[in-house]
Amino acid sequence: YDTDPVWSPDGRQIAWLSMERNGYEADKVRLMVASVSAGNPQEDGQGAVEVDCIRELTSSFKYNAAGPVWSGDSRSIYFNALTEGLQAIYKVEATEPGKTGDIAPAPVRITPEDAWYDFSSPFAVVDGTLLGSYCSMEFPTELAAVDEASGSFSRITDENGHIIGQLDSYETEQRFVGTVDGKQMLTWVLFPPKFDPSKVYPAIEIFLGGPQGTLSQGWSYRWNYRLMAAQGYIVILPNRRGTTAFGQEWCEQISGDYIGLNMQDYLSAAREMKKEPYVGKIAGCGASYGGFS
């Protein structure tokens, strides 16, 4: 399954995204690159294109690649990846390989691990600054500038500030919930504005659709967790088995086990939150596979 072809600025290479296994929709998304050269003209007068030295740039990378963008010197590629519940920007060298199968250096993360935002791939790179966008559960997409060397970032636009500013502030917590088989599951928890732990609040647990996907720091107009919290609910978002930001083993476990461990993951999150004296009744909310859940 090959998508998103992108030519290098010098026209010597082409990058694309690829899933290796035929018929499996949630295989690891790899970043591929190949050398390209002009061949002999065809009978119709058109020049042939020869592709060789195909290699994967993310063989040592456990996450899915997305949004490839070439650097101006055609020597590296920027991309984004959902990594442990956050969408980060990475960079990987893409110098032309000597032969098919050459191993590329490991991708380097640019955006910081403690930045609770989802970053897009840059649409431009100017003097070491990546120009792109970012969002979170707190605000919809805005343009941002990321310093490639340090990973520090700043917001360029505030198109939605006059709307978001009408909402009361709230807190988000990152929890790691123990599963029935002894693993740790990232669970985001949003608390209502003016949260008081001495009070009791109703809660909503989000059941993810897909079945593969991720509950990251993305903004959604359909499932708006901030607005749920604004109505006085504690919002629980467990990244159960089948989510895609934690490697292929975690993602693929759900295949053929739709009523198994991932359902236990939901119950584990609910039990963990019910230990808190401020959590009252918990509702489940979801559609598609989330509705099935």
C-alpha cells in the first residue's frame, strides 16, 4: 500500500509511505526512498524513468511515519509520527544509498517529549526554523514555528483565541493505568474547570473507533473533549489495545480479539478512576467500533 509520493528538490530521489503486508490495513507505515534517473526514450518519444536503490528510512523506528517533507538540500526528510500519545516532528537522513537495503540512520525527534501537542510536518523550512501547525485538546489548529536545533516552538497565529478565550481553563493529566496482563496504558484525563477534589463529578470514558487509532492531543470538532469537561464531566481517554502510537505489538493485538484485552483495558481505566473519591458515575461514549465497545 504505497501513498504520498514526494520528489526531492534536486529530482534525484522520491520518497513515499508504504505498508508492507498485503490486505492488512493497520500495518506499520514505513517511510521509503528510492533513487530515480532518466532512462532511454520510449517509442512514443517519452523518456523512461528508472527507479533503484529502494530502502526504508524507518526500519529502526517503531512508530508510523506520516507527512514526508524534503529538506531544501535533498539530504534529509522531515515527517510526523504519533509517538506515545503525542504527534511529534522527526528528521531522518536520506542520502542516496549505495545499494538496495542499506540501513538508514535512526530518525531524530525535533519537538520535545514533554510538549503535550500534536505537531504537523513543516510546510517550509527557513534558516533552521520549521514552519507548520500544531493543536491540542485545548485549542484547534494554529500555525507554529519550531526551532530545529533546540525543539523550542512558538505560536504564529491565534485565529481562534477570541472563541477559546470564552471558555474557562481546565487541567489535563497523563496517567499510566495497569492492565490485566501487567502492561502500562497511557490514559489522558481532563478535569472540569474549577475542579474541586472534595466534590463528586460524573465522568465520561471515551471508546475509540477504528478499531485502530490514537487518543492523542489532537483537536476534534466531532468529539470535543474540552467541551465535555466544560459541562462538568471528568473525561477519561484510555489508549487501549489497538491504538497506533505505541508500536505494532500494541496496535495489532486487537486483531481477532475484538472482545478481549482491549475491552479489559477500558474496564481497567474505569476501575482505576473509580478509586478516586471525586469520580461518581461513569458513562461510555463512542461510535463505530467505539459504539460496538
